[in-house]
Amino acid sequence: MSIIKSAISAATNKQPAPVVPGGPAYTLTSHVDGRNTILRVYENRIELERQKGMLQISKKGTGTETLPLRAVTSVTTKRGLLNTLVTVTVAGNEVQANVSHAEAEAVKQFILSRAF
């Protein structure tokens, strides 16, 4: 019961939910390139799950991409009107997620503290 109370208080205080051992430190839902994406940030890796769009018939372009945090070369944020675009750059690849302003800063600091 205490885990639920701490998760509710964390959500209302804009603090990250408690980290479950082996679970993601952050789970963010985003909408990039016309489809929903789920970005999970773990202690040692980043997972990006691209889901099928609402009007998309085939599953082309869906799936999961895993990036090790030690391979991250940069993390940038671009503040928009409603959300912030977080771009994680790995050698030869970029992962983008549109998240709230508070989540963007927290995720950026978390990734940079683990990557470098």
C-alpha cells in the first residue's frame, strides 16, 4: 500500500515514481512522427517502443529499439509551447520524445548523470 501512496504523491508533486529494482526509472509516453511512442529509461539503457498509429494498417515502423546509456553522445532539449522535444543522440542514431517540460529536464539530467 505504501508503494501506491508514494507513486500518487510523486505524480502530484511532479517527482519521478519510485524505482522498482530492475524496472525503468522513467516511463514517458510521447507522440512523434504521427505515432505513439513509449520511452523507458533504465539505469543502463534506453528503450523506445514505437506503436502502431490509429490510422495505420500495417505494422511497418513499429517495434522496440534499445540503446545503451554508455553509447549516448549527447542529450538536447528543445522547448516548445506545450511540450519539450528531448533528443538523445547515439553514434549514427537519434531518439526523440515529446514530453512535458518538467519531465524533459529530469530525464535529461538522469541520462547525463548515467552516461558520462
